[in-house]
Amino acid sequence: MAATDAGVLLGVGRDTKPVVFTTPPKDKKLYRRVTLQNGLLAILISDPEMAHQTAGGSESGSEADTSEDEGGSEDDSEEDMQSEEEGSAALSAPVKKAAAAMAVGVGSFKDPDHLQGLSHYLEHMLFMGSKKYPDENEYDSYLTKHGGASNAFTELEFTNYHFDVKPNALYGALDRFAQFFIDPLCKDDALEREVMAVDNEFSGVLQSDGCRLSQLRCHTAQPGHIYNKFSWGNRRSLFDEPKAQGVAVRDELVMYYRQQYSAERMSLVVLGGQPLEELQHWVTDLFSSVPSGNGPRPTYFDAGMPYRGGQVTICPSVKEGHQVMALFQLPSLTNQYRSKADEYISHLVGHEGKGSLLSALKAKGWASELSAGVGESGYDRNTAAYVFEVHMSLTQAGFDASPGNGLAVMGLLFQFLSLLKAQGPQKWVFHELANIAQMRFKFAEEEDACEYALRLAADAPYYAPEHLLNGHYLYDQWDPQLVDSLLGYMTPSNVRVDVQTSSFSSTQGANIQQEPWFGIPYASSPIPPELLNLWATAPPSPELQLPPKNDFIPTDFSLRSDDTATASTSTCAERAPTTRTTRSQHQQQQQGNKKVAQVGEKHSHNGKAVSNGHVDESPAHSSFPTPPQMILDDPGLRLWHKLDRQFQTPKAAAYFCLTSAAMYDSPAAAAATHLLMKLLEDALCETAYLADVAGLSYDMWPEGQAGVEIKVDGFSHKLPLLVDYIFQQLVSLNVDPARFDRVREGLLRRYKNANFKPDKHATYLRIYAIKQKVWPVEQVQAQLEALTPTTLQEVLPKMLSALFVEGLVHGNLTSQEALSLGRKVQATLASAPVSADNRPRDRVLQLPAASLCYSAKTKNPEEGNSVVELYIQIGTDDLAKRSMLDMVDQVLHEPCYDTLRTKQQLGYSVHSGVRLTHGILGFAVCVVSGTHDPVTLQERIEAFLDNSTSMLADLQPEDFERHRQALIAAKLQQCHSLLDESDRHWEQIQTRRYNFAVRQQEVEQLKALTVKQIRDFYVAYIPHAAKGRRRLTVHILSNSHEGNASQETIDDLDKFKTGLQECALPALLKPIGQ
């Protein structure tokens, strides 16, 4: 269906008066909304805390790049150097990054039928140079040399481009960025290379259950509907088929760009340290040349519903498991964001407390997880429709229960919806949600600059101008009629049921079809009328109830001081949010508002900021945050504490690590420990979910020999109650047989599905090869299958009988409150103390001075991608080696991506970086490819590393200095939130380094480095000719590359490890206070 302009987006259009933004009280940034003469909407944000970083003037010369973020690995127990280091420095001020984002109001909905994926393809091509900056790598190169990075993504109704950079390089970055939208080259010689990048990206998700299901939904949407597309694009849709049909792809690409990329369809966000007036001058100067005249962004309010109701579609899953999803199509709620009617229903259907749908499903042994609501992707919410999804992860019993194929759970779902309709909209529930949302907004902490910019750019057209910052949190229009209306759409005749199951082969009948792009077999049919009638008429089961009132919602938001726990008492509802306008308006407000500062608000006192009567000793230009102090070092318990002064928020974090050799002394012990943690999570669920809704979250997981970590964070008022509840439940855990079977089944699936992604598999094998003690997932899985409720119940007291507990309490809790919390945990556990020195610790094995390779097949036989991870072991961590290796990574990171991915097109996923594995330094390059075999990939990586010797030899002093300053800026990166700082401190505690000043030390080391030192270090360790080089390469081979094995093969990893010595441990500092 064609797009229409009939629908009005609340954020689009010129403003007739200055916009007053509502901000959290702690937000010091100044905001301005402007519309350029060409219609481009710009949101300008001036951060005064960034101003000192712009004092040296703006750099706008031509320099070098961005890099892809390396995804984390669930199987990787090592620390990443660029994210794990800590800081408490006094010589350099912490820094922030500037950022910008552009949301162009067209996306995959506008793809022409004969070039599906064209919007995504264009997104790639805009990075390939412009008339002003023709070098394909200029934009990325400039960002990398100035401590920045970039990325982009294509949605259905918009395409988002974004970057971050050092503040004094913002103008130069914006200049290069603006050319994307003014005069991109879309070079002929880049067309096929970038279509291969799109194709490689597509091949990387061919075995992703989520992406497969999303495309299947598009394929099975109503014929002719705008959902009925292939938005990914690949070589076939964008190059081969068009070429065969005589389509001039570049001409079509350029025509699409000129017709769709128009200034009045764009929303730009720029965040920097410059004054608003200067930012506005820059934006006007750089973006006024963006072409316009194609009209406002298209909307699709009249497109109709995408799916047929009363249908069930069954398809296979790649990973083992059974997922059932009920999709309810709703009218677009784009302009109803103040009533949050869909979120009201989501809260009730997705609740996990007593009486909830999930609790009823668990009681029957049918499901292990449930989520409900309208998702954040373009397929879930757009101007055509909102799709409310109830997603249930089923047990085998739930999948098999009559009428089979997972449909039994649908009966309980419709019973719960019947309960909601019968009891009617509950105003108290809405008010509870509104109170929690207001509380979250009032005490919202700063986001990452780039994430913030891209979110606001995407949101700008959809929220009324004054609601841009708080629209997501607004619950100020209770609309019971809208709630009833939405519930009216949630009927059996309107539902689409998707079943994704590893048992698909046993469900197939005669009507198997195939989705053409992913090649997914599926069966789609109407739901039998008798089943629809049963779902529509069944009365609610007695165990289904509305949730209770939430006693975890905090009411005490006072900020603690050193000498009292009650500095001031004030509730969230008593504090109004602040507003931000232009700088002059802000000054006028300050003159007219002579009020006492409240929590999060500040006024001046003798030139210093004051908050709640206490002089603020942590202004923007201060040194790093002070380290936590060790307030307790008893046998079996060590406790660290820091009272927050930096963020001044009524939040806290309490982290605990429980260490016992019994938790990981065998595969059976590892299996039992993991299962006990999962059973504890399940036992906590009904109560702890209320805490989560109220802003208190918790997590727990086994960490191998390090023990078990339990982390709680959120609003400090009720945090001690949740910590106490968790540990009480741990020591009194009862291994119920029914719960045991359901939870173990879910955990077994996790082990069976481990390492399905080939890059994760490679990382797992590399770590397995170098760690002295790590149990193979296959052995742990086998022991998990052998466990019984009785044997597991016997394990628990043994696991807790002797422990060393180390904890960190950071935030809005005093030292006395922290001591009380730690003592209570110790008393609850009642364990015999283990000495800190007797804790088991992970050790790394020293690789031989050789070039070695280990090969393995992909776990998924249908996986088409192979992987090479090449790892060079440097040695025991010390400050000098770490700083030099960081500099090597800084210089090589972008050329590695540009050479192996952009120019050689080895694969979509290419990344390099430092590895710090339990105190041992290394450097790794990883490439995922569906087109090249591992031997070829390894040769190309080695060639790049060898050629980089000459690149470093030619590195000019000015380029070296830019890289040095970019790396220093990364080390000085300011924590965005209290939780960020907690994690930094905890990293030093959990790894037993206790060096909270490490970032300061690294910065000083980096300042002293010379180009010669970096060159000599590189030659000594990295290239193939390096004397004594210790290299391990892991090859993961897909079926298409199975015959291409390396000649340097290790046949058996366990045998290989038996002859290796442990690496020396790094020199450790004694804990502060010892």
C-alpha cells in the first residue's frame, strides 16, 4: 500500500515559539530545537561538563577512522582491555565524548520491489566517500585518530547514522558527516564491494532464529502489504537479479537517494561542549546545503493490518527449544504515548509475580520464561501498526500438551486476557506505573553520548517537541477506554500464533512451504474453529489474579552523608522536574527562581556547587573518583565501601562474590553450582520481580573457580531488603522435584546451544586451550543430565559450608549500613571462613614459541560461515607492556577493519583487539566469513600483521600523537552512571588486582611512550618473524570449508595442555588497608 501523509507526527513541523524541554533535575545540559531553512530539524545539546575539552580549539584537518565494536561473548571469561581497566587518578581530568546522529525518515518500507534491501544498501554506500572527502576511509580514519567511532542501521521507517568523537574534533567530524547527506559519491568501483558487505552481513544471520522468524513474518504478511518485503538485501536481490534484468543498480541507487533523502525528512542531534550558539552556527553552516523539496517523511497510518488473524505458523528453530509467540495486531499508537495503554497491558500480561500467567504456566510445568508487549523494532511499532507479542519459552511438556505443537499455553493466555477484560482497567495499576516511571525519570543517570544522540534523533519526529526527553516516561493521561479498545483486539480470531521449534520435523504435514530468502521451511494454516471457540469461552482459572500492590517501590530518596543516614527526606512525587531551554532563557529562570536546591538540583556557594547543603567536591574538572575503602577484613569476609559523591542519586550497588573450591572442583560440581543458581533465580522470581519493576535489579551466575557472583543494584531504600531476601532464599533453598525438572531442562538447552555461533565457538576453544582448569561444556552437560533432586539437595550445604565472601557496597549507603549489610550476609550464610590466600584462582598456560592451530567443525551443520581467531600471547601483564599493546591496538584497529573487511571483503565481521585473560596479555584478530576458507583467512591476517611493520615504520609523529591522545581520552572516559563506576571498582576487586588507580598509571605511561618503543614492541611480538612468537589460531570450519585444514594442527587440546607450564602471575598490590 502506498504511503500517505494523512497521519500527523507530533514532532514534525516548524516551531512557532521556543521549546521548553523537561529534563531530570540532575541534567546540567542545555537544549535547543531549531529548524533550518531547508526544513532539517536539529536538536542541539550543550554539555558544560565537556567545555574544558574544547578549550584547545576544534580540529578539522583530514585524519583517520572508526571501528566496529567487538561483541561480547557469553563463553569468554577473560577481560577485554579496553573496557576493564579502573581509574582513580589525580593528574588528568575525566573526559566525555561528543556525539551526533542523523535519523533520515525513510527506511525499508520504501524499498522498490525490484531492488529489495536498497535502503540498507544505500546506508552502506554513504560511507564510501563524498565529493568533498573522496577517500572512502576518510570519515572513519578521522574518527579513529580522534578517539571516536561510527555506525549506522536501517529500520523500516528511518535510517540512523551516528558517531562519537573527542569534543575538540567535533567540527571536523560533523563536516565529514554532513557530506553523507549533501553529495555522496556512490562510486561505481565500490558498488560490488559493498553489496558483498551487505551479503556477508546477511550470511551472518542466516542461522539466527530471531532474524529467520522476522523474515518469515514478512513473507507471510498480507500480499501487497508494506511488511511483505525482504529488508536485509543480499547480492541476489541487489546485484545478480537486477543485473540479469538489465537494471542499472547505481542509477537506481542515486535516484532513490535523491528522491528520498530530503532535509525536511531528517532529524539531527548534536551533543558537544560548545555553547548552543556555536553549535547552532556549525549546524547551520554545515547542513543548510542538504537538498530538500521532497516533502515530509512518509507515514503509513492507512496501510492496514499486516497479518491474517486466526492463523498458526510453525517453523524450525536452529537452536534446541520451543518458542510460542502470540501476536495481536493493534492500530498504531504513535501519537498515544502519554496514555501508555499498551504498556499497562504489557505490565499485567508479562508480570511474573504471584497469580501471574507465567506462574500458572510454571505450575503446570509448561513454560520457563514469558515476556509481553510491543517491542522496540520497526516491525513491532510503526505508523502502520503496533504488534503486541506474548512470547513464551516452553518445556517439552508444554510443547507436547494437548492439542500439541505448543498451543496448550494459548488457552491460559486467553483466560488471563478474559480476566483483564472482566475486571476492567485498574486505575491504581496505572498510577503505580506512572509513579515508577516518574521516579526513574527524576533520577535518570547519564547515557552514553552516542546512544543518547541516536535515540533522540530517532524519537524527535514522534514526540511533541516539549516531550522529546521525557515522552518515554510520561504516564499523564489515564485512558481506560483505550485500554478496553486494545483488549478488544486481543481475541482468538485476531491472533497470529508463531511456533518455532526444534521438533519441527515431527510436526510437518503436507502443506510445507519455503520462505525464499532464508530458505526456511514452514507450515501455515487456520487455527481450527473449535479451538478458537474454546479459547474464547473458557473462564479464567482460579490461580490467575491481578498482581498485588508493589511494596518494593521506594519512598525514601534522601541522600546519605558520612555522619548521618537521613540528610533530608523527600518523596519522588514532591520534586518537580526541571526544564531546559536556550542559554539566555536558562539564565532568566535562574534569576526568577530563588528556591532551595533539592535532590539532584544545585545552587552556588562561594564558587562551589552545593547539593542538599553539602559542598560538592566532585565538579566536572575534578580528578577521578576516589577508590572504595576496605571497611572490613575478617576471616571469610572482606568488604569494600564507597559513599557516592559523584552522581548524587538515591541508588546503590551491592556486589558479592562467594568463593569455595567445592563449587568448581569437578564437572559435577560445576553442573550442580550452575543448576542451584538457576533454581534460586526461579524461587526468587515471584517476589524479586516486584523489586525489578520498582527499580531494583539483581543477577547471579557462576564464575568458574572464582565462585558465584550475586549483584544487586537500584534504588537504595529497599536494596538491603532484597539482598537479605536473596541470601535467605539461598540458604533455605528447597529442591522441589517439579521445579527441578523444569529448570534443569532449560539449563540443559543452554548447554546444548552453547557455541552455536561460530565466532563464540572459536573464542571458547581459544580460552579452553590456554586456561589451566576449565571443564568442557560437554562434560558439564553430561553431569547436569545425571543430577537428581536428592543429590542436588545434598550438594547445597556442602557448597556453602566453607566460603570466602568479598563484597562491594557503593552508592547511597553509609559505611555503617554497608557493614550491617555485609554482616547480615555473613550471618545468613553461617559458613566456615576460608582464608583469602587459600581461594582457588584461574591460571593461564604459557603457549610454546611456535605457530599452532586447532580446528573444529561448526556445531550447527547448517552454518555457512567459518571463523579464524588468531591469538598471539604476549605474556604476564605489566603496565609497560599493557600500554604499548594498547597503542598497537589503537593504531592497527581501523587499518585491520579497512584492509580485511572493506578492501579484501573477507567477511562482514572483522575485529581485532587486546586480550587480558586472568592477568596474561594477548592480541587477537578474528574474521567470520562465508566466502573464504580458514586457511586463506589465516594467510590474509598474517599478511596484514606482517605489512603493519612497515606501516608503523612510516607512522608520522603527528599521527602517532593523535593516536596517543585518542587512547588517553579513552582511558580518561568518565563513568556515565553510578553503576558504571561500581563495575569499574568491582573489576579490580573481582580480579584481585585492587589497583583502583590503574587508569591514572596507564595515562602517565602512555604520555611517556615513543614511536620507537611501539615499533620495537610490535616487531618483538606480533609479526610472523618475531623471535619466540607464541601464536595459537583457532579454525571453525563450516561444511563448505571442511577440507581446507591447516598443517599446523593440534589434534587433542587436552593432551596439548598437559605439557604446558603456567604463566607467571602479575605482581599484585595488597588490598588498601593491609
